[in-house]
Amino acid sequence: MQVPLQIKYRYMEPSAIIDARIKERCHKLQRFAEYVTSCRVIIDAQHVHQHKAVLYRVNIDINLPDEEIITSHYPDQDQAHANVNVAIRDAFDVARCELEDYVRRRRADMKMQGTKLHNMTA
């Protein structure tokens, strides 16, 4: 199943290369957790100071059946985010960690439910 993906740009022109990179990252998340129902990515080019480079902020909103994962990286925390590829990588790494936590919690809940059902029938 293909996950619905929205990509939005703020204060910058859309880029087919960036779109392809984001689609690839989103596809990897989907392979990791089939629970993903949709993904929205916003790339924000922020001018922090007149004499400094543009820093990129990437927000990722992942919808799951019973939860929503929202991640964002703020450029003032990392000067490496003057490179949009680094900002995308970092944001998706955080999203993957959050998704891993979700999958662990979901598996634990399923085990608990299975144990309860087993105890009820025994």
C-alpha cells in the first residue's frame, strides 16, 4: 500500500530532487511500520540572521491508526541544517526513532491482550 504523502515548502521553491529524497525516506518508514496511514512533510527555509546562511527546519507529521507522531528540528539548534539534506536526514532519523517506540508499544499491548485472552480461556 502506498502511504499518502504531502510535501510543502515554506519560503523556498519546490524541488523535484528534495521531493524524491523525502519520498524515499517516507517509503523506508512505511517498510519499517505498515501502520503508517499518511505522512506530511513541511520544509521551512528560515533566515536566522542577515549575515548567516539559511537554515532549514523540517517538520514531519506521521499519522497512525491510533496515534500521531510529530517531529521537528529547529535550525538554531544545529548549524549543519544550512544543508537541506542534513535537515531532512536528521528529522527522519528522529521520526524513525519515534516510530520504533510506537511499534514496541503496540507489540507490548498486543502481547498483554493475548495474555489476558489466554488467562480468560484457561
